[in-house]
Amino acid sequence: MPAAPTRRAHLQIHACVLLWGCTAILGKLITLPALPLVWWRMLLVVAALAMLPRVWRGLRALAPRLALAYAGIGAVVALHWLTFYGAIKLANASVAATCIALAPVFIAVIEPWVARRPFRLRELALGIAVLPGVALVVGGVPDGMRLGVAMGAVSALLVAVFGSLNKRLVEHADPLTVTALELGAGAIVLTALAPLMPTLVPALAGELLVLPGLRDGALLVLLALACTLLPFALALVALRQLSAYTVQLVTNLEPVYAIALAALLLGEQHELSLQFYLGVAIILGAVFFDPLLGRRRPGGAAPHPEVLGTAEAKRLVD
């Protein structure tokens, strides 16, 4: 039987994953278009982090070149969140969560190139294994949701890009400082993109400088604090007690939680076919089987917390 600290850490990481799963549900419930939704979420998180002296100390200690690198990663984070919530708006929460489960496939291709390490055969096998699932998912959604599927796939690709880049810089700054800097830079990028969005992707565009209504405002605060900062803080504590393998298995549950919550709270199962859910099962089966093939020692390094703070997909073990 695990010791009390380890048992508590398991509960904490499961709570994190459940809260992360709620981000898709809140994205569907908030009536704002994707652009202002993400902009307000980033702004609220940065405002909360700006109240911590630790963050300001970390910013002052950062070399300008490193700060610029994190800001560039923040731009990718902003586009990841924008496409993730775009997928929710164009399809639904279940579709977006399923697409994000494709992130390990993209990580298998991108991370070796970014980290300059050899490709692993099991990662290539994972990419091949999920292809039938992807085909079933695409075929199992109504035609009107196909653009949402494409948007979700782009979001998963962006997870692989910024996750791999963050890993290269993991040892150089405090995680809370990194999160504040990346999300602050992301909010600036979205502000710059806002005038172009009606032309580039009209479905995601929306006014930024308009205060949300009471209901949307309350849900945005819930999204920023309860589903972003709270799980981030819990993860920082839990990762001290858990192995990389354990964390990876638990965080792979995120799309499962999101899809279950979407069916329970939003009734999305009525919008999707059995073929869609069969595709989901194949994708998730491959994602869960992957760490079993490459299981590490219990003391292996846990996922990097600054990546946990900014991604909707948390499959981040080396």
C-alpha cells in the first residue's frame, strides 16, 4: 500500500487531470468566440501570477535572450489555445479533446528534431497505430464538424512544437515565471492578431476590448483560476512524489475525462456516431499502450511543470 504522501500525490494528479478535462467543457459553455476567450483566459492567469513576488524575482533574473525565447514559445502557446477552443466552437468538446490526444504522435516526429535525438521505433509504431482511429473519428463526425477536427489536429501539432521547445529550456527558469512570461507574450500576440482574424479565420474572431457578460465572466474566472492555476499548483506538489511513468499514465486520462464530462453535462453523445467513439478508443488505446512499451524506472524524471501549466495535452514525458 503506497505511503500517505504518495497516495496524496496520486489524488492530486487525478484532480489536476479532471480540472484540465473541464477546460473543454467550459470552452463550450462560454459564448465568446475563440479569440476573446483565449485572450481573457491568458490575461486573467497573468494578472493572478503578477501578484506573486516570486514571479517578478524570476523575471529580473532572466537573461534577455532567454526571456525572448520563452516569449516566442508563448506565441505558439497562444496559437495552440486558439486552435483548441476553435475546434470546440467549430465542432464540440469531445472532438477537440480527441484531437488533442493526437499530440503524442506529433511529439514523436517533432521532439527528436528539436532535441536532436534519434527517432524511437515505438514512437513511429504509435503514429501508425492511431491512423485507423483518426480515420474513424473523421468519418464519425457530421460534415459540419470536419473543420473543427482539422483545427483540433493543428492544436495537437502546436502542443508538440511548444512542448518540445520548452523541454530544451526547462532548467533555466522558475516554472511560474516561465508560465507568466509565456502567457503574457501570448496575450500580446493575440492582441496583434485580432485585427487580422476576421479576414484570416472569421469563425474564431471577436472583439477583445469588450467586457464579457456576467455569466461568461464568471466562467472565464473559473477557467483561469480553477482549471489553469489550481491544477498547475497541484501538479508542482504532486510531481515531487510521482514517477514520470505514473504521471504519464494518469495525464493520458485527460481526453477520457473530457469526453465523459461532455456526454454527461452537454449531451454530446447525441451529436456523434458509434464510429467516432470506436476511433476514440483506438487512439486512446495506442496512447495508453505507448508508455507500457517504454516504461522507465519508478524514479524517472517527471514531466516539466511549466509545460503542464500551458498545455491542454499533458503527454510530456521524455
